[in-house]
Amino acid sequence: MSRVNTVLGAIPAAELGVVAVHEHIGYGMPGSELDSTWWKIPEERYAETVPKLREFHEHGGGTFVDVTGICNGRDVDHYRSLSAKTGVHIVACTGFVGGDTALPHFARATVEYLARHFVHEITVGIGGTGARAGVIKVGVSRGGRMTALDRRIYRAAARAAVQTGVPILTHLAIDPEPAVAIFGEEGLPLDRVLFGHADDGPNSSITPHEWLLARGGRIGFDTFGYETELPDPPFWARPRKERLDHFLSLLERGHLGQLLVSADANCSPLGWPGVKGHTVNYLFTDLIPDLRDAGVDDAVITTLLVDNPADFLSIRS
Ligand SMILES: [Zn+2]
């Protein structure tokens, strides 16, 4: 039976339910934890996060995948407590959002060290928390081209994915040729990779969706809800209809099996105010109604939110 690592233990993939595959409990840039301007006591973090997860659960949400990198505020004990309190399965990651968010200790590490570290967090656990990572996060640094460090992290992630059977999520799907070459060299099939942020404002037009899909990669439309229509939209926002139409065009071209959706929301931002008016629950309050209005039937919606993530997240032996 296929299984998935959650922060409270491995569960059968069939029990994940509706999955938000790219989200954050609390995300901030490395070092923000040292800026007392933004310190929050634990009660504030709970007060910001628990209602969102409870609402997620009430809407029928089953699993929240936290892809906050090692240096961006990942806090596994906090996730375990939240999961136990709300009943939402939480999957934690190992890895980094990008080379440019890996702190010097990791930035100077070899591929071998990084791969060993990822494998340890997946198979033994993350520190002494008792939680095992269920996915590996990698990403392209700011600037839009993969740096030497990005490539070391991608290679280490590929080795850990091959060895453990856990999948990889990427931050950004731009400049994917070096990534695809590394995954090929390490023997990782591309259906184990979700190329993320393929839908956002600045990057959607420079992401080669069809090129990735033709090679078997999975595509993440994972920033749903970051719309230019928001009162104070972030730089990665995109007009709501434009994103939806783009997504529908990929569905119409027969790519349903390779598509995943999420909101990339930040329940309790670290070191910044976050984006007002956007939560993981956009998936239920806006995306699903938008898909239905566009004539997408419920079987397709179930494939997108239940079956595809279960297949992707299952530890492959
Ligand atoms: Zn994210």
C-alpha cells in the first residue's frame, strides 16, 4: 500500500483526502527570526493559523503540504501540534526554497552532505521531532537562472528522491533545462517532480509548460488567488481570469493527469505582513466554484485535488 509521510507519522495515500499541495504554515526570509520587529509569541501564531486550518477541514480539506524550506521558518514541532489540534494532515518538507535562501552552513555544503541530510530527514526524522519529511523542496534563485548552488541542491534532492521514493517540488519552473538534465543524470523520472509556480504573474509567460509536460513533468498552478484584483496585490499577482483561462487551456489539451493546484498561502507570515485577503481556503471559496462555472465536472476536480496529489506524494518503492 502506498504511504505518505506526515508530521504525525506515515499514512496510506488513500487517507490524504483533498490536498493543498503547495502551502505554508509560516514563511519568511532567512534571518527574519532575528528581527524583533516581527517576533510573535506562540499564542499569536496559533491564533492566526488554527482558524484557517479549521476552516480548511470544514470545507473538506484533508492534507496541507507545507513546503517552507529549512531556512525559511520551517517549525516541525509547531506543525505537529497544529495537526493534532485541527485534524488536518500536515506534510513537511526537507530542502530549500532556493539557493539564495540557503544559509551559509548549507550553501557551503557538498552535494553528498546535502543528499545525506535530505535522506536522514526523510527516513529517520527531522531533528528530534519524530516527524519525517514527505517531500523535498528545491528552487531557482532570484535572477531567473539556476545558480551553481541551485544545481547542487537539485542534484542532492534528485539523489535523495531516487533513494527514498519521496517526490520533489520546485519553486519556479523557469530555466528548467539544467534541472531536467540533472534529474535525468540522477535517474529520477520527471513524474516525481512538480514544477511549481508555473502560473504566477511574472513567470507564467517564460515557463515552457508544454516542454515540461512532454517530458513527463508535473505542472503546479499553485499560486491561485494571488490576483491583481486584491486590494494590495503582491508582485507575483496575475489577473484572475487570465490565470484561470490558462489553466483551462492546459486541461483542454489533455494534461489533467499532470496538473496540480494550490494557493501558496502563508497562514502566519514571518518577518513581513503577508498578503491580506488570501488564504489556503481560496481553493474552496473561489477556485472550485470558478472551475464549476467554467464547466469543469466534479470528477476532474477530484482528480486535481485528491487523486493526482495522492499519486505524486506516495512514497515510490
Ligand atoms: Zn510557496
